[in-house]
Amino acid sequence: MRDFRQPKGRDLLDRCGGFFEWQDTRRRSGTWPFSRSTESGPNASCAVRDDRGNLFEGANFSSQDYLSLSSHPVVKAAAVEAIERMGVHSAGSPALVGNTSTSVELERRLASFLGMSYTVLFPTGWAAGFGVIKGLVRSQDYILIDALAHSCLQTGAAAATRNVVPFRHNSVDDCRAKLAKIRAKDIDAGIMIATESLFSMDSDTPDIAALQSLAREYGATLMVDVAHDLGNLGPSGTGHIGMQSMLGQVDLVMGSFSKTFASNGGFVVTNSPAVKEYLRFYSPSCTFSNALSPSQVATVTCALDIIEAPEGAVLRERLMNNVLSLREQLTRRGLGYYGDPSAIVAVASGDEGLARLTARKLPELGLLANLVEFPAVARGKARFRLQVMAGHTANEIETAAACMEAAAISATAQLENRKTKPPQALAI
Ligand SMILES: Cc1ncc(COP(=O)(O)O)c(C=O)c1O
């Protein structure tokens, strides 16, 4: 994919052709496992159509509905009720009249859930990540960013300043060294440290408390993206921030509703009313974009009700049991995976060719799983990001492990075969 990031030629439209040709060769050989659509929404098992129109059915480990709230009857009823009462549209920016009494209440609820005071809602998590950086950081400022941080943070950083300094993934020491160097030459610049509480390609976590005290020591601001763990991990669903006893103590927390909260939308929470108001009017992806619709707000609010209730604890326990069972079964079958137990079980595949052949086999066997390859992860470190849900049955967990093993065996045999035969017309 990276080869086509800087296409050559002055015709902006014409130069898209190189990527399309490469993609289409993969599509025709069945090794393009992206842009699929479900027939039924993100259920634990579902039918999925690929972008050639082929239909597959299987256990769905490619959706991020971690607590399975998207099909929860009470959540669905809340969305329908909101549509009946308030219509389907917010029809305005939050800076004008796009908010509703329910979105204002959601802001209050979310801040309190995170032990903080104020929330700014955004149309998506991506918009929140981009917007919190672009809204606060100016060209003379610096951003220290974890080298593996999400696209929304990287793009926000690049849009805000040329002074973007990546630090080694989850390395507090490297962050400290780079922060000290910046401060030694510039005592006046603003500095934001941007990281995530749970990295979705590796299922690992930084020492948030250490990063926050580092930020305080050097007069910097810490911003943590909690998209993947908020609601589904930690005490009462407060994620790694809660697990590290940092509730209410991180300078800025941003996240997404698109995983555990069963909707689209994003947020930033802060303890400062001034920061909240500043973001609302200077973060372009908030100010100049429509507010969440009433049904999105109702979905998220109802999901939060469940997350905070005893039912949330039951769902989190079910999710973690599924995660631990999947990891155990993969180990038994000789398959490796990355990181610590979380809803993301990233099964190591390695070589891109092997991974693409494995991806081609999976849907035939009855498993829907996302392939992640370079440049989203390092070259030679391709993996299958299995996203586990509370609603997966024991049978679906077993299917996932068995299919991963069978597909890897089949792909390895195919690759061996290719070494001894003349090349086939297969783009891998
Ligand atoms: C870490 C992280 N931050 C932000 C986002 C963006 O969230 P959304 O899907 O709500 O735009 C994602 C989702 O892909 C993510 O993984």
C-alpha cells in the first residue's frame, strides 16, 4: 500500500490507476480481504459479502462490537425511541444549534464516568483524535507521539505542526529523553504527548501514570486515546486509565463510540471549562461538522447505562472469558499472538505472502477475520486481528482457533508447493 502513497504524475485522477491495478490483481486472485460488507450487521456469526460480490458465512471476529451492544434489544429500543421523539438528524454543528438536551446530558455522563468534568463530542473518534490536536497545538509547538499511534493522531499532529517527534512504542525512557531535549532548547513552546491506552495492533499499553508525571515535570500535556478499552476493560469499564488508578488525572482523554458503545461518534474529556469551550470553537472537526444525531446519542447513552450497571460487569466477564479461551486454544494449536489479554487477539502470521494466502482460505473455512499487513504494521509482521465479542459462543471461539490453524497449514503448504513449481498468476 505504501508504494502508492506518493503516486507520480500531474493528473490527480489518472494517477490513482497504479493502486487500482495492483489492488485488482489481488482482488481477482482472492487475496484482497478488505472492503467487505455484512448482510446483517456485526453479529457474532454473520454473512459477509466481499467486494467481488462473493458471499461467505462464518464466525465474525472482524467487528469491534466488543460487548455485543449493537444488537442489544434495550439499546435498539433507545435508538428507535429517540428517532420517534427527536427525528433522525441533528441538523447543525455543536457550535450552533446541533446539540440536543440528550447530547448535553451525555457530555455530563461521560465526563463523570471518566472522573472528569467536561466533554466535547465529535462526529467520529477519528474527528476527535484529529481535532483535539489540531484544536490545541500550533505551528511553534511540539508533539511527542508514540510511533504506533493511530492515524487520527498522526494526521492531526502533521496538520498542526512540523515539530512532530515520534518516540519508541510504549517507551517512557525514550519519551523522557526526547522531551528533555525539546525543553532544553525551547522553554516557551507547548508540548503534547499523544498515546493510546490500548494499542489495537499489539494489544499493549503504556505506563500512563509515568507519562503523566513526565508531562507535569516538563510542562507538557498528556493526551490518551481510549478507543479500544473504554467500557470493556478495567474497574467498572474504565479501561487501563482505571486499572492504573489514573481516573480524573490524565490531562486529556479522547475516545470513540465505534467500538464498545455501539455507535459512531467520538469525544474529548477535560477538567477545564476553558479547554472545552476552546475545542468547541477552534477544533475544526467539531466546529465545522454536524453534531451527533439524536439516535446516536441515545445509543451511546444506553450503552453507557449498561456498561455502568451490573450487566456491564457480566458482559465484561463474558468477553474476558472468551479472550482467555481463544488465547489458550491458539497456544494449544501452536499459534502465537501479540500482547496482553484484551478484546483484540492479534494472531501472528509474519510473512505477507503467507498471510494473504491464509486470508484467502479463512472465509471458505467459516471465519471472518481482518488481515493487518504492512504498512499498518512492520514488514514481515503481518497478523490477523481477531476482535472478540462478549456475544461469541464457546463454539465460535473454537471455530476461530481451528480455522486459524487450518488456514495457516493450508497456506504454508501452498507456499511450499509454489517453491517447487513454476510461478502461477497469483498476486501475493
Ligand atoms: C485508537 C483509535 N483511535 C481512534 C479511532 C477512530 O474512531 P472512529 O471509528 O470512531 O472514527 C480508532 C478506530 O479505528 C482507533 O482504533
